[in-house]
Amino acid sequence: MAFLHPIFTIIFVFLILYSFVEVNRDENSKTPKFIFWTIGVYMIIAIGYRRYVGADYPVYDSMYSQYFPTIEYGQLVDKMLFRQSRIDIEWMYAMLNKWVYATGFPFKEFTLISAIITIGGKLMVFYKDSKYPVFAILLFFIPGYFIADSGHMRQALGMTMCMLSFTFIKDRKVWWFLLCMYVAYGFHKSTIIFLPAYWIATIPMNSNKIFYSILACVILSPFQVYNLFSSFLETLNVQDVSNGYNGYINYEASGSSFMDGQILVFSFLLITYDKVACEKIYYYEYMRNLLVMGVCLYFIMRSNPVFSTRLVGSYLAFASLVITNIIAAMDNKNIKKLAHLFFVVFMIFYYFVFVKYQGDAGRFTPDKYQNFLWFPQ
């Protein structure tokens, strides 16, 4: 039986065990910041100092020392202002590379900085907006932590900015939200699909509207209506850098039925517990609408395993918030514990599915994972 490297397996087991503490404690208690951020630091080090681990690592490594130093700041300014530029990669990601490279730091310091931004940013949102923040980390852990934060760093940086923008969605600060989106787009252009989120969050919804919205998208799924926007979607080109990305295509394609089941569970919980969650969780309506949008987009783009996973990832990333808050809002303690147990079992199952399909290819297994802390050369 295959396992992930102990550095990942240990934290995975801890997340499971502590999620039981969160679900069974007094409702007014909050996870101590020390425990939560100790988990965060551990996760940052595990991927921040990884050595040739993740689908895109070799490509980003070579670009860091060979391509980005040749880019002039004037060209980046042109890219920032949407003027014609010969630069093919997003300006904010290129800028961050140049800043770190200018300090003389090696690429491992760039991956550490990237991990601090992506893991730290998402965990800030989890701690602030989830009743069970450690449980939220568990739901995010597989596969997001490995595929995005440990692999597709550009998209992980962009998606993190989308999640951080949730603060401004709640506070209805449109200019700050747009600034977040501008930076997110500067990291990865696929995040432009999150631009309507500010307005989607306030659409009045209830169980019936959620049900009919999802049902309509399920019906539309076989017709591949996203092809009507093919020219726009092709400009996003979600696989334009990665050579290693090809290793994920088969994983995403083979996992489509698996993903279907996951999305259907999300849909059931969204519809069934909408009223009680709205009554008990602050700003639940906003985060719920974003996940509903992700579910709808998933079904519309289901025929394309790349679009239905990576392109709508900025919306589906809110599942960790929404699902944990739905469980926290459940009145019946037995049902709450059963729902939590279901997701724990699901994540354990997901762990072994991920190891089987992507553990070896992504170099996350005991025989392949390396970290610069103990492999300095």
C-alpha cells in the first residue's frame, strides 16, 4: 500500500485528529492561534523548501534563473498596463521572481516565499471565516495543497488573492476587491473568471433557487455550452507553462466521476442546510453563493476535465469554508458528528486515491520527496 512521505502523512493525521476536537468542543470555543499557525508553518516549510517536487518545479526553476533575469522592468510595466509586450507570462509572477532573484536568493527561497503567500493567505481566510478552521485545512489539503501550492504556483498565488478578496466582498469595498483581482490576474489570468464574484455574492438565494440553478447546469452539461466562449477560454490557456502539467491531465480526467460524487455531496448540503446555516453563520450567504457558482460552472464545463477543475478552482476553493460552516450550523449533534465523520472517511479515501494516481509522478512519496533542510545540495 502506497503512502505519501511522512512529512505529509503526519500533518494529515494530525488534521484528522484535531478536527474531532473542533467538532466535539463547546460551540463558543475557537481553535487556539498557536495550534493553528503551527500547522501553517509546518505546511509552509514542507512545500516551501521542497526539492524538485511538484509538477511544474523544473520549469519554474529554470525560468527563475534563465528567463526572468532577461526581462526588463519596462516590459513588465507594459504588461501591467495591458500594452503590447513580448512577455508571455503574467506580469505579477514575473515581477515577484525578479525581486527575489535580485536579492541573490536561490530558487528555494522563491518557493518558500510563494508558500508563505499561498498557504498563509488561505489559512488567514480559514481562521477568520470558518467555525472549524483546522477541519477546513483538512478539506483543502487534498488535492489543493499538492496540485496548486506544490505545483502550479502561479495559479495558487492567483487563487489565494481571490480568497483574500472575500474580506472586501463582505465589507462591500469594490475598489479594494478590484485591486485584489488585478493582482490575482497578474499572477494567473484564469482568475479573471472570479471577477463577477463581488456581485454574485449578493444574489438572493434559497434552497429552491440553489436546487434549480444546479439542476439547470446539470441538464446543460452534455451540450458543452462553454464552447460558445471557446475563444475567451482559450486566451486563459490554463496549461501554457507546464511541461509537468501533462502528468495531471490523466489524473483529472480519470477523477471526473470521483469529482462528480464530491460535487453532488456539496450540492446536497447546500440545498438541505441552507436556512439553518444562513441563520447561524455570519456572511454565509456570500460564501455559499460563490460555491454554488463553482458547482454550476463545474457541471457546465464537466466535459472538459481541465476547465471543470482548474478553471473554476477559485470558486470551488470556498468549499472548505462552506462545508465546515454547514456542519457547524447543524442543530442535531449526532448528524453533525456523522457528517464530520463522513468527510474524514472521504478524505482518507482521497488520500489513497491521490497517492495512487499522482503521488509518484509528483514526487510526494517517501522514496522521492526531498527537502532542502535535509538535502541541502
